[in-house]
Amino acid sequence: MTRTLVAYGSKHGSTNEVATAVAASLRAAGHDIDLLSAEAAAVAGPAGYECAVIGGSLYMGRWHADVCRLVRRHHDALARMPLAVFALGPRTLEAEDVADSRKQLDSVLKRLKIEPQLVTIFGGAVDPAKFHFPLSRMPHSDVRDWQAIDAWSAEVGAMISERTTKLIQV
């Protein structure tokens, strides 16, 4: 069985919730999954894993710092394995907002010199109670599409299964 790392960087918890849902979906499909914060994953490293899923929030064109640190610290190992990446960013699911967040993530991935097999953007969540002023004045929103998250998790599962098939054939 292919061992897969699911690592996430989450500032206020919504990315953690998405990563947990992705990991649960993959486990339900029979995959061997370890869910770690990006900070813990950066320390432990991806040794012993055959695939990785990395997710982080996007804030003003920047991907979560712990996620970037993980990718920089373990770039070579991550570049050699099947890799899926997601980011939470837009406050709406309007095509323009999603495209803008995707452009921001693509720019970050280019700077990090990493080319994942799967990349997606999910809508974000804002709970003003978790922010300091003036962001605490923002309206509450949660545009995470859990059906889209489940569908993408199935794509990731197919990527992992393909990797498992290749390992068995070798």
C-alpha cells in the first residue's frame, strides 16, 4: 500500500478542516494516510512516503509560510513523488476570484520550482471572530464547496492508486 502524507498550513482552522476531509476521504477509499501540519511535516520530512498532498491558505498572494517552508526544505524529495496541491483563497466562487487565486498559487509554485500533478483552488472561509481589528470587521463567509473537495479527493485517490500499481509492477 502506498503511504501518503497529507500536510497543511492553516492560520485560523479552515484549511485544517479541508485537509482533514481530504485525508478522511482517502482513508475511506483504503489509502494509508498520515495527516500532519506543514510545520510538523517540515521537521519529519517526507521520507517513507510515496505520495504527498499539501494544502495551505492564500493570503494576499502568499501561500501559508509553513507550507512554503516544507516545500523548500524537502523540495528534492517532493519533486520525485506524485504531489497534489490545494489552496484556500477566494472569498467567493465567482470565476474571476477563483482564477485570481489560481494565478497567485501558480506564481508561488513557480517560485518554489515545484510541479504538482494535481493543483486546485477551494473557496475560503472567514470567521471575523478569529481575526484582529480591522479584519475582525469583515463579514462572515464560508464558500468551501465540500462536494468539490470530495471530488478532488477522488482524483487524488486515483493518483495514489496509479502510484501503487506502478510500485507493484516494479
